[in-house]
Amino acid sequence: MNAPKSELEPWQWPEEEWRRRVNRVRAGRRLRPAEWPGGARCAVALSFDSDHETNDLRDGGNSIGRLAWGQYGNRVGVPRILKILAKYGVKASFYVPAVTALLHPDEQRQVVAEGHEIGIHGWIHELNSVLPREAGRDLMLRSADTLESVSGVRPVGLRTPSWDFSQNTLEIEKEMGLLYDSSLMSDEDCYELLLDGEPCGVIELPVEWVRDDAVYFMMHRFSSLRPYTPPADVFDIFRREFDAAYAEGGIFQLTMHPHVIGYRSRIWILDEIIRHAQAQGRVWFATHAEVVDWAKRHAA
């Protein structure tokens, strides 16, 4: 279903038009469990978007420099991340465009072999909102098939590339029977997703830009995009987010990118946030799929 183009300006819309747009995808029942596994007070859901070369490819790019930056995510970023996760014995979720999986199949097999989750992250990191419905559906289905073929595990969750969510995305997720989505921002707890006002069976594990490394560290020399936040300040933001989640008994969800967080001056943030969280005690580190499954089955 593609939204019809209105010839009216938004301030001229009748009430049914703006209500239709607002109600297409909404947050339903909040799914906060009374406690997490083992009596834990807080769930920690770490995630890594392994965009790699698709950052440039998705825009039709042919920049050798930016493609090399993407390859850094595979050659250096992911190995450093996996080493830290293994050091602390924690599991995480990796969201992988299908083209990334085809370019770096051994990486995906290692991620799965070490107990982590692989989720859908588009075909070539495309923007869903510009795709016709059938093209979007085809790419989502092919992406799931490719990740299963490469990794040996069928993904149960989707994170849309750039968190770009079309009018059709949730309908396709429902058709695919996915357990969860992790692209939207209506809450800090898991929640049911409503499609045109009705629960559709897909659960949201929400994200937020404030808990994403890219907004603080991204660099593009041909635009005005420049890093502006020192790593110590980014760690302070992430730590405060964790401390508040712990105090509330909720979820601390974090989104990182191997080609962004993987540098020597930044990777310590991941190490230190895990160490800080484990030092509090009563913390459950889990994949996004595990967090969603528990929240769905044990919501108060």
C-alpha cells in the first residue's frame, strides 16, 4: 500500500487524512516485564549495524575511499568488537545488509558461531520509503533468504536501513512472520506494533539517535558532516542512558557501527560501557531477539 499523493497542503488536510497517516503504524501495549531472567533488574541489548561498503553503494557511489572505509568495518571493526564481546562473555545483535553478507560471508559465520544474532538490514542499505511496495517486499524476502543461506540461521528481526520505515514495511514484516522490528522510537520499552489500529504480532524493540554512535562520529569530506563530540562525552551519554534504564528496571539498547566505533580512540567506549554495566550486578546481556521474546512472554 503506497500512500496517495495529496494535492492539498498539510494545513488543508481534512481530519481523516492526518489521522490515516498517523494511525498507519503506532505503538500499542507496552511490554515491560516485572523482572528480567535470573532476577536481573535491567536488560542490555547491544547492536552493531554492519553496513560496511553498502554505505556508499546504496547511493550509487563509486568512491574508492568510502568503499575502503566500509572495508575497515570488516577488517578491523568487527574483529575488535567480537574480541571485546568474548572478553566479557556477552551476546549482541548484528544487523547486516544482504550485500554485506555476500561480500563478507566468513564474518557472518563467525558472528553466528560465537553466539550472536544476525538480523535483516535491507539488501544494499536502501531507503525503504522511496521503494514501490513490491520492490520493497522483494528485497526484504531476498535479504532474509540470503542471510539464512550465508549464516545458516533464519533471521527473526529487522532493522530498516537508516531507520527509514515506509508505509509498507510493517505489513511486509507481518507477512514474513518476523518476531520483531528495531527501527522505531515510540518508547524505551518493547511494545506491540499496531497496523492500522490493530496488533499485527510484530514487537518493537525501540532505538533512538541519542543511543547511536554515528550521530556523534560520522564524517563526510564532501558535505558539511563532521564529527563534533569527543569520545569521552559520548561515553558519558551512553552511561547516563544505562544508569537511567537500570534505575527504572528497563532496557538499555545501544546501536553502533563497526566502521564508526571500531577505531582505537573509540572502541574503549564499548569495553567501558560493558564493564560499567556488569559492575552494577543484576544485568542481563542478551540479543535483541532474546529481549523481545522475554518481554513478550513476561510483560506485566
